[in-house]
Amino acid sequence: MKRAFNDTEFQASIQLADDIMQTERQEALKLFAKLELYYSEVDFTGHPAAEIQTLTGLARYRIEERELQIAEELMQKALKIAEEHNLPDEIIRVKSALAVVYSLRGEQVSAITTWEDLMENMDEDHYMWNTIVTNLIVAYGYTKQFYHAIDLSFKLLEFYDNHENPGGRLIALINLGNAYRSKSDADKAEKCYREAINIAKEIENYPYLSYALSNLSMNLSDQKRHEEAFDVAQQALELHRDYFSEAHVGSSYANIGSILLKSDRNEEALDYLQKALVIFGNYDDVAELIGVEQNLGQAYLRLNRPEEALPHLLKGKELSLSKDYQQSHSKACQVLAEYYESQGDYTNMAAEYKRLAEIQTELYEEVSSNMISRQESEYLRRKIEMQNDNLKQKNQELEESNALVSKQAAELKESNAELQNSLDTLNKLVSLISHDVRGPASSISSALRMILDDEFDEDLKKVLMDDMIRSMDGITDLVTEILLWIQSRRYSSGLEEMMHETELIPLINSTMELHKSQVGTKNITVQRDFNNLQISAFTEPITLKIVLRNIISNAIKFTPDKGTIKLSTIQTDTHALIMIEDNGVGMDQEKIDLLLRQELRSSPGTNQEEGSGMGLQLSLGYLKLLGADLDLKSNPGIGTLFTIYLPLKA
């Protein structure tokens, strides 16, 4: 028979759950056994919140041990109790923990959706705010939303500074370092990791000290500082052995093996990688296993043991294909090609190099869809699907209870309207993004194919690579702006409250810089006539920049080689004017009317450049949202003049 609930005993159990996450592994196992025994012996009737918190404590340790199925079962049980007793705070706690399980399983969209939904009506004073923000930073990093991760990390640092919480600041610094490392900003990442290490030592938080050391070692290895990386990784390994499960020890072995492989210490690398492989055989961690298999294959190749390398290389490729890990698949093809070359099997070598070229082409051609479809569009579409599931559930409730028909039918109609608005806005944004990245991505793809075919000498390759880097920088800038623009509006807010006095000349120049490669390719002369360098207007700069990008892109597209584009500004008593004039192919009045009615179809440029026809038309719609007017003059064979009238600050 279970004993009655006692609050003093319960508080001790909660402290027990916290101690489990801080103490060394052997002691943690004993504490966990005590917590399990406590839960099995106590009758929680009348104390649902206490039972939920105990289940959460048990699940936290299961998550740390990577026993995700058991953790999810515990959380689902806790969620059922919270919903049955209508406990909003406990529902938030449990859903956040469930999202951690989703994230560790690689279901980042589901995790991000859950956390962002929880945060919609939550301010910084809520007891779960900092925990959810921390989890979101990690998830944004996994989905390559680095700017979101960095912004949230600084917000979290400010929060912990205001609350004088060094332990929280420690976690925020590690996450900020991870975000910087992912976007190849190694110096900033190292600074964050080292500050985190100092804090962890000061407050004697050894589990997070091990995280910081492990991540610092990978960052040092990225910079080819392999000896330093090895020493730091060894320190992390010792802490992992003391405080964590075998899965974490396996990660340390894999990390050290990778560092040794990069520094050509192949025999030592092989030893660590084999230890990691044995451990990962007991866990469902495909991402770690892919890296270990590929590195093992590479180590055997370097040691001239190709017959032992092949099974690992093939396994790594098989796993990368099974999970659609494109970067890992790329490495698999490259290393397999090296293997076949060493064996004189030039047919298979050529096949692997061909597939490698295809993957590289796909990576560049799909840069916008990888960042937008998978991180923004896929995420938004998934949210819409979830909304649709909610609508279906409401519809079922309508059928079951006639008493709720009228009320829920109204709710269903409103939700459908919101759903359609979200879909319409999303489709327009995806079209606009596709329009602005298709040209640069296609050019990069063609150049890469020719480089892979050795059609250029080294000097010309360098010139082409410089051009591709500039183009990719332009695409990255555009994607970042669109992401920020989308988030700031959330598809419902207007632009009015975000408009402010904006200097126009720097904005025009930075926009023109993004088209430097296209202008150079066609030898177009760009004239700038800025009579007043301090000219400003009352507008929203990101939206205006999107408009200017598309008008300028259109001018370049329809201007012939060695043509001219003129940019000029004028300020009147009531407006700031931006004029974009080209001596391109021009339009007749019929085409002008179609364009202004947003019915004009895309046509090839002077060098047969393709376009979707959506970018310029959508941009003209954005001018209306900015309260701006447009004057368009064009003559066939002479050119086109766009004049934008922007209001001044009242």
C-alpha cells in the first residue's frame, strides 16, 4: 500500500532531481534509484502538480541518458495529468520537456513550433521563459537560423545579467559560442567558450564545464590548432567520464579521433574512433555514427588498409542517405572516390566524383530553399498543418455535440480565414525569394560545373571563386533580411509602427553593392547623382531595400552589355525622391499598364536572364504599404525611369 503524500518529503525529492543533474555519474545513479522508489511508493492523489514535477525529474535524467522513448512516455503521462486537472503552468513545463525529446530525435521543426507557441503569451517574468529561450537557441542552431540564435543569446545574456545569475550566463555563453562557430566566426566563438569555462570553474559547475571544453576543442580544431584542441578535448573527456553516460563519453572519443585525424596522427585516431563506434552501437544516434564511420574509413585509408576502410565508408554513405544528411553524403562520396582511386577502380571513382559534383550543385542551387523552405517555409507550413489538425479536431467536436455547433462554427470560420491569409502571404514571400536567388544560384552552379571539369586555369578559377563568394554573400544578406522581415510582422502586424526616419544614400549604395557581380558581368556603367548626401525619408528600411533590390535587378536584366544605369535622389518640401533610370529595352504603354495592374508576365533579359515575374510586381505592392507613390516612364528601345516618392517625417 502506498504511503500518503508529504510536502516535506516531496520538496526533498525535487532537490534530489536537481542533484542528479549536478553530481558525478555513480552518485547520480544512486540518487535516481531513490527518486524512482519515492515515486513508486507515494500516493499523489490530490497533489497532481507534485506528481507532474516528480515525473519531470525522472524524465530529465532519462533524457540525459538518451533514453528518449522512456522519457517521452513519462512526459505524456505527466501531460495527461496536467490537462485533466487544468494546470496551465504544468502544461507549459511538460510540453517544453517534450520538445527537448523532439529536438534530440532530430525533429527540430516540431520542437521549435512547440517552444515558440509556448512563448507567444509569455514575458521574461515567467518562470519558464529562460529555459524555453535556451532550448530555442539550440534548435535554431541545428536548423541553421544562426541570426535568430545569436539575437536570442544576447537577449538571454541580458536577462541573466539583470538577475545576477552566473549559472544562467554560463549556459547562454556556450549557446552563443555554438551559434558563432556554426557561422564560422571562430574568434567570437572562442571568446564565448573561454568566458563560459571561467564561470564554470568559479561556480564549480563541472557538467557545463565539460560542455564548454568540448565545444572549445572543436572550435580550435576548425582553426587547425590541433595540439591545443587535443589537450582541451582530453580535459572534456575526463569530465564526461565522471558526470555523464557512455553516450557522452562516445562523443568525446569521436571528437578526439576527428582532431587526431586532422593532425595526421592516424593510429591514435583509429583507436579513439573504434572506442566511439563500440559505444554508439548501443545508441540510436545516427548523426554521431555517420561521422565516426566516415572518419574510421578515412583513417584506414591513410594507414594503407583499404580493405578495412571500405565497409566503414559504405556504412557511412548508407546512413547519410537514410537520413538525408546531404553534407555527410558529400563527404562520403569524396572519401569513397579516394578509396576507388587507390584501388585503380576508375569507373567507380568517376561515379563518386560525379555524384559529389551533383551534390555540390544541389547545395548551391538550393541555397534559398534549404534556408527558406526547410527553416522558414517548411516551419510555417508545418504550423499551418498543425492549425489544420486543430480545425479537424474542432469539427469532430461539432459532430459530437450539437450544443456547441454555433459557437465552434464561428471559430472554425475565423481560423480558416487566418489560415488562408497565412498561406497567401507565405506563397508571395516564397515567390519573391525564389525570384531574387535564382539568377545568382544558377550562375554559381554553372561556374562550379566548369571548375570541376578543369576548364579554367588557376587565375581564372580564383576570379570565379571571388565572384561566387560575392554572389553567395548577396544571397545570404537577402535571406537574412527576409527572415527578419517575416519575423517582425508575423503575417499580421502593419508596417506603421516600424517606420522611422531613414537615410537613403547608404541604403541605396548597400543595395547596389549586392548587384556588383551582375553589373560587372554585363559591363554596365552605374552613375550616382546624389545632390544631397543627407537625404532621408519616413519609411521602413528593410521593406524599402527589398523594393530597390527588385527594381535595380530588373534594370540590370533589361539593360544591354555596356549600358548605363543612373541612380539619383531629390528632396522636395513634401517627399524624398529616388530615381532609377536605365537605357535598356524599355516598355510600351500596354506593358506598363499590365505591370501596374500586377499582370505582366516575365520575359528574358538582354542576355536571356530568366525571372519569375513576381519580384517587381510584389515590390510595387509593398510601396503602397509604405505610403509611397510611384511614377513609371518607359519607351521601347530607349529605356525606363522609376521614380519613387517617399513621405518625409511629419
